[in-house]
Amino acid sequence: MAAALLRPGDRARLFELHAGEFEALGSQFRKDRRIKAEQEDGFRALAGLLPPVQRRALVLIDPPYKMKQDYTAVVGALQAAWRRFPTGLYLLWYPVVQRTSIDRLVRDIKASGLRDVLLAELAVAPADRGGMQASGLIIVNPPWTLAQQLQGLLAFLATTLGLQGQGSYRLETLVAE
């Protein structure tokens, strides 16, 4: 979907560390000259790409979250990227498997020094169901109308996609500008 939204002058850099996933990613975009996939640690590669020549960028960070350290590492990577390019739009995706990990992530984001941070989360099943309970985004430098637009969208999605009426959402400003 993101590739379909790229304009002719836009570029995308995609990073995947694991060989199997990288091969699938690379084969998907081999013919699109605007998109370059690299088998590399995205946390390490990000610093070298910022600030971009165009002075505009959307950075989507989708860590593996396989180890508990990933929750801490992602905050450090986001801080470093923001220091190099404070006007960028950053989206940090996270799964809600253990609420305590997300609560710690949110506390770390609040204490990080980042400014203008919005949290948007959608759950389609009750928290006691087990497994991934919800999915969320931490958005740094959101467009000024995004919170208002997400309010209606998340309410609609929670109602429409919620299993047996159990959908819910969370939308809050973590750090103001």
C-alpha cells in the first residue's frame, strides 16, 4: 500500500535483517527504482539517512520485539533519529502482547526528550484473551489534524472490527509540542 502511495519523485528505503523476509521484500520491489530494500539492521542504517536531502521524510519503525531489549533499543533509535532530524514524521509500530512492556515503552518515550508525540492504539479483542491484544503507533510530529481524524477512525474500527463488541481504542497525547 505504501508503494502505491509513493509519488514519482518519492523514494523509499526498506531494511530487513532476516534473510528469508529480506528476499521476499526485495523481490517485491526489484523493478521499482524508487524503492531500495537492504539486508541490514534498520536501527543502524537510520542514522546514516538523516537528515534527508529533501528535508522531508516519513520514517516507519517496525522492530521485531523478539527480545525485551528491543523496547529500549527502539526508544534510543528514535531519540537519535529525532536529534538528527527533529522535523521528521516518525511512526513507531508496536504490538500489545504484554501491557507492562507497552507501559514501560510509553514511560520511556515520555522521558526521552521527544516533543509532539501522539499514541494511537486499536484492540479488536478483550485484553484477557491472550496473545496479541492490540496494535499501536507512537507518532512523533503528527500532522496537526491527525488526532482529530484518528478519533473518528479508531472509534469506527473498534466498533466494526471488534470481536463480539469487544473492540476498543486509545488515543492520547504523550508529549505536547
